[in-house]
Amino acid sequence: MQTTKVKYIKSPLNYTGGKFKLLDQILPKFPKRIDTFVDLFCGGCNVGINVSANKIICNDIIDYLIQLLKYFQTHSIDHILSHIETRIQEYNLSKSNKEGYLALRDYYNKHRFILDLYVLTCYSFNHVIRFNSKHEFNAPFGQNRSHFNDTLKKKLVDFVNEIHSKNIVFTNNDFEISLDEFGPNDFFYCDPPYLISQGVYNDGKRGFKGWDEEQEIRLLNFLDRLNEKGIKFALSNVFENKGLRNDLLIQWCERNEYFVYPISSNYSNSSYHRKDRNTSLEVLITNYDVRSIN
């Protein structure tokens, strides 16, 4: 009998490091029954929106992401689409009107109405979200490519409807949260910036805190505290990337005897001990054997 492929909801935000394409490898490794699910680095919310739990907490230190997700949650899809269409008409937005895009970008940077940020991403190059050190949106125009088309509209509608149907709490905190209210029936997922994979989201030059070895150690210590309290966790990361190895992470896994699962079929026969200079080895690290989950 052929297994029916799970249809996942995709975030309408093209946020760096999103895990949508890896969901079919990651989600089956999560516990089957979760009381409270916590996504400490939710980004565009590709994981949190597709998890089944009694309560879902999506957290991120990037405040504009949380503001936008909260707006989606607290407003109807009709209201959201109406605003988008109004902005398209006001600024004559299209795949070719760069001046209209730049005018809306200037307007957003002065007034910071959060839904205008989403409209801008529909017309930015590759739909990217990018800021300068003053938190001003500075993504270039997606000339002859980016626009609010039917595909983007459906993705937005599906995502907003799903947010409205689930018990989701969006928070804007540092990842090192209090564990007083959590227990063994809860589950934490972490998809932090990767220490050996520098990007605009973790270089510390965009007005937000960067990711360095100090932050990495803080996170690993936090995960150890989860383990000591009997709370299951899963961590997405990379052991190797473009000739670099995260020995700090590898040694932490070995020292604690955590479970390591290579992600993507390209890595199905990989060993994280190898030193292939062209390797990029993505992994999911857990404090439980996925064969024992129920």
C-alpha cells in the first residue's frame, strides 16, 4: 500500500534557514504526544505551524518576525488581503515598478506598520527579509520576478487559517527561558543560527545580536538543563560545512551520548568523523532514541 504524503503548511515568509523542505525528515522524529511544544528559534514558523500539540509556543529574538506573526494571528485573512491589495494599488506595485517598491520601502521605514513589511517581501529580490543596522528594511527590488501572485496568496491564506485553528503563543524572548512551567510531557525544538555557517541573520551587523561561540555554549548548557529535568529536545544544526567542523557541538554530543540523525538523503551514509573538505553535514540531535517515542 502506498503511503499518502503528508501535506505541510508553508510559511509565507522567506526567512533564512527555514526548515520546510526538511519537515518530512524532522517531524517524524518528534514525540507523538506533546503537551506544550516550544520552538525557541521559530523564524518563519515552518516547524511550529505543522506540529501537533495541545499548546505551541513560537519564540524568536527578532521582534519584527513575532510582530508579523501576531498580526496574522489576530486579524482575519480578509482584512490582511484587503490591506495588501490597497498597498498594491496605492504604489502601483508590479514586477517591473521599482520606483513604487522603493516608495513603499521608504514609507515602511518611516512608519513601521508591520503588515507593510510582508507586502515588501512579496516584491523584494527572492522575497528576502533583510535589514540594516538601524533595522531599516533594505532588500533590493525583485525586478521582473517578485510580485504578489496566486501562489503567494494561497500560501498566505493557508498559513493564516492554520494559525487561527491552533493554540499558538508567540513570544519575543532570549532562548534561555525559565523551565519552571515545563515537564516531561513537553518538547523543545531548537533551530539556532549555525556557528559555522555565517549569514545575514547571525553576523551581528543587522541591529540584532549575532551568534558566536559564547551563544553556542549558552544554548548547549540550556539543553543540558532540559535533559536533567527529563524534558525531551531536538536540535537542528550542522557538524560540517564547507570545510569547517563544529567540534564544540560534536564533542558535546559525544560527551552526553545524545542521539545524532543525519538529515537529507545526501547524508544517509555520512559519518561526522570524516574530514571531506566539500562536505556539508546537517543533523538532528536529540536526547532520546527516536525508536522509543510514542
